[in-house]
Amino acid sequence: MELIASQKQRVWKMPAVVNFTMGGIGTGFYLLALLVALPANGEWLQAFLAGQADWFSLAFVAGIFKLVGVGCAGIGFIALTTEAGQPQRGINLFRHLRRSWMSRETLAFFLFAAFAGLDWLFPFVALRALAAAAAFFLMFAQGFILYRARGVITWNTQRVIFYFVTCGFMTGAGLMLIVFNGVNFFTPLSSAFSFAAIGFAAALFNLALWFIYLQSNDAAFQKATQVLRTQKAMLQIVGVGHALPALLLIVAMALGPGPLLTPIVEIIAGALLIFGGARQKYGIVLEAGYLRAITLSPAKFDALRRRAKGA
């Protein structure tokens, strides 16, 4: 017997989508920047103290690859304050680290920002490693926030955690394609990695996890995620957000690093990858976020009725 029918959750709104999206973009971007060792020379403070004329350009480029990720994640947290009832009490988040993934997410962000900022000022491998660990944990924690929402059918599945990780790297790769080509236009950068190949691989992994996420034998889950399998949603998520950028990245890899068309194609593909990840999270949080129905088995109902009559 269904006492309360399944209905959409109303607590999480667009600011939550912005937080999850920007957090994934920022952490994915930072981790990929470390993977490809960008920038190669980030010791701008020493250059400044030594009186070198190029210290500002070194500081600017180092700041892009070490601080932009922090800035993106920070925008997500700022977005959350727009729907917080009393944001001045945000410090209370740190009192629930033992049981709240929101508290752990907040701590991870502050550690990420602190270590990445220190590494920008004083480049050191230990600081970089700590910032990377905090960034990855932030990405991981955001997936766990949804997973631990036991009352929401489409969130309370372990698949959503792995989806968040792949989406973070895909959208981070999208931002990397935009930023690297933009900076390279003014200040030539070198990298042994192909960002087109990285973006292509990240898109494939994320798309695979997306289809895995949508698979479930639970009828309630299938009903709640039906909105994500409509023709419109599939066109936006799979077509525009994955297939089209993957095709563009194949074209970019075929063209090679020489032609002027290559960075333009990569920038467009990067923007589409970000759109694809953002559209997925919008769908999970706002379109498919259904609460579980409250049911009562016939046997339990009869037992309660007999107990009420006896009373």
C-alpha cells in the first residue's frame, strides 16, 4: 500500500547544480594541469625578487593553471550561499566532519585552496601533492553527498559516485582545452600530452558511466530517470555534449598542432564537453531527483489495524 507517492525533491535547486558543476570543472582542471606539468616554470616569486622583467608573465601563467581550478570550485560554493538561510553560520559545517559529507566537501575545498595557493607562491612538490589530494577528495565528496541522500531514488546508488569522478575529469578537460589554447595564443606553451586525446578519452569514459548509471532493475529508478532518456535529453547530453565534441577532437587530432584551425576546433569541443557535464548534473539533481514513495505492506497494515481495534 502506497501511503505517500514518489515526488520531486524541492530542497536542492539550481545553486546545487552550479556547485556540483563548478566543483567538478575546477578539480578536474587542476588535476589535469598537474598531470601534464603545466606550467613548466612557475617560480615567479624568485624571478620577482631577482629583478627579472618577466616575473609578471610567469606569475600570471602559473596562476592560471594553479588557481583557476580553485576559483571555479569557489564559484560553486558562493552559489550555495544564495539559497542558504543563514550563511553566516557556515562555520558550523566543520562541526560535523565525522558524519556529514557536506562538511567534508567544505573542508576539502579549503584545503585545496590553501595548498594550491601556497604552491603558487612557493612551488613545492609536497604542496602540489596535498592540493591534488584535496582536489580529488572534493570531487569524490560531491558524489558521496548525493549517494548518502538515501531518500532520493536516483541519487542513492554507488554508480553516481563514479559518474561524478568521470564527469569532473571530462569537464576539467573541456576547460583545459579552452584555457591552454587561449593562453598558448599569447604565450607559447609546451606539453608532451595531446589535450584533444585527453578530452576524447574523458568523454568516452564519462559517457560509458552515464549509460551504466541509467541502468537499473529498480522500477522506481527507471521511472524517475525516464526524463533523462527522452529524445531531447539524449540529443543534448549524448549528441551535443559527447558525440559532437568527440568528433571535433578527432578532427583536431587529425589536423595536428600546426594549423590555426586546430585550437579553434579544440576550444569549441571543450565548451561542448562542459555543456555535456553540466546538462547531466542538471538532469540528475533537478529533473530526476525523486523521493522514494512511502509504502506499507498489506501484512503490516493488517497488523496495525488489528492493534488499533484491540486498543
